[in-house]
Amino acid sequence: MFTESRSPNFLYKFVSPLAFVLGVFLFMFMMMPTPVTVGAPPCGRPNTDPCPETTPTSAPEATPTVAPTATTAPDPTATPTSGGGGGMTLVWSDEFNGSNIDLNNWTYDIGWGTDGWGNNELQSYTNSPDNARIENGVLVIEAREQRVQGQRYTSARLKTEGLHTWTYGRIEARVKVAEGQGLWSAFWMLGNDINQVGWPNSGEIDIMENIGSEPNTNYGTLHGPGYSGAYGVGNHYINDTPLHEDFHVYAVEWDETGMSWYVDGQLFSTVTPNDVPGEWVYDHDFFIIMNLAVGGNWPGSPDATTVFPQQMLVDYVRVYQ
């Protein structure tokens, strides 16, 4: 048997074409693009699916800032033309709607008076705006812990003396009294002959008196010859709530037969000439007084519970005849 020897030249001839084919195949394989994973095409464009609905994320709603409640004037009260029990007509009023106290209507008592205005009161009265002024349609009478003329407190006492006086009618005021031990709010009248005959011969009509130690009580009293001071003749009204918490209308109706006192339209006292143990001295002109006293024989002195300043507020004063 004949065996052919395989020389290197023979291997070259055989391997070279095979290597060439394998090389071409490998080159083509390497040149093929590699698959790449891509995201979905943008939505909302032509030939694409519509964008899914989304709920926009909004900023949280701001919490509104609430302005603080301001101190307001009392509810407006219309000026009436008539009132009282007998169809009386309004003849004079001060509604305190101006910017300043009307000096055609009011004058002032000044100082400490004699023996603290006869009651050992502790205030000195002034005509300073610190103690009497108009604010928001209201007369403000303010008691302060403020030393003047040797007294520890100041306040104000306004009156119509020498300007306006009346005999008979309905005299009323809408008032919010002061609060606290030792405070004494008052709306009252004195006879216009006081400088000639003195007190109590002139007569005194207390329409409203309230002391801080009796916050629910209003006193209506007459003082005259033989029945003055602690012996005055009258009565008192007890309210369900402290009088300093709100405005109330205090009134007296006065004619030749006697006087009747009211709080918010409710009659609580009537006094006739037969009820007084002395002379009936209420048949002549009287003038109005509005004041806020501090201390004295009746209310006593302020104590650690008393807060200053304190205010007596007057919405209006009206006279009907």
C-alpha cells in the first residue's frame, strides 16, 4: 500500500481556504448591530398612544390669616323723636358722635372738692383727654392710677350746669359701668340752686349708681332735706349678670306727682312726695352729672384685685318732655 507523506505545503493549501471562510464569517458576525433596549416612544405625538391622564400635584392651600377682633363701638342707636311713658318728645341729647366733647353741652368739675367731694373719694378730677374723651361714638370717662394734686387717682366728672337744665321729663343714658372694687359709676342730677341753698336742700336725683363690689346692682335714690346720705329714699335693681359686661339704658321719669326709675325699660322703683320724710324739692330745674369716682365712704378703696385704668362708657344722654 502506498502512503503519501503530508508536507507543510500540503497543509497550507488545505487550511488557508478554511481560515479565510471562517474569518469572513467572524467579521460579518461582529459587524451585526447589537440589540438595544429602549424606552417607549414619547406619548401624545403622532402615531403614538395618547398620554395617560395624570393628576397634577398642587401646592397645599394656604391657611388664611385671620385678623384679630377689633374693639368696636356699641351697636348704633337711632336718635328717637319720642319716648317715655307719655308720648314725650326729645328736647335735648348728646349722641357723642363728634371727635371731641361738646363744650356747648358739658363743663367739668376739677380737683378733689371738699373732703373728697363730701365722700372722702380718692381721685382728683381733671379735664384731660386721659380722663374724658370721645372714641368711636362713645364718651369715655377713665379712672387712672395717676398722682395729681396729692391724690393717687385721676378721673373725670362732666355736667350740664350753667348750660342745660330741666324740670320734669324722662332723662336717660345708655351706659356701660366700670368694673372693680372701689369704682363708683354715676349718672345723676343736682338742683340748679345748689350754690344758693346748698346740698341737700337743692335736691339730688340719682338715676344710676353702681359700685364695683356690687356688680349686678343699680341704685336709684333721692336725697333732700331730712333724707340724705345713708337716709336717701329709693330702691335698687339687681341684674342677672354684672352690669359692667354690657351697655344698659338707665332712666328716670319725673313729673309733679313723683319719680319712677327704669333699667332697660323695666320699672324698679317709684317715689312720690308722700314717700319722703321731708320737703319735696323736685319742682325746679336740675342739671345732669356723669362721673366715675374712685374710693370713698360707700364703695371703699381699691384693693389688689382692682385693675387700672377703668372706664365708664356713655353711648348717649337724652332728655324727653
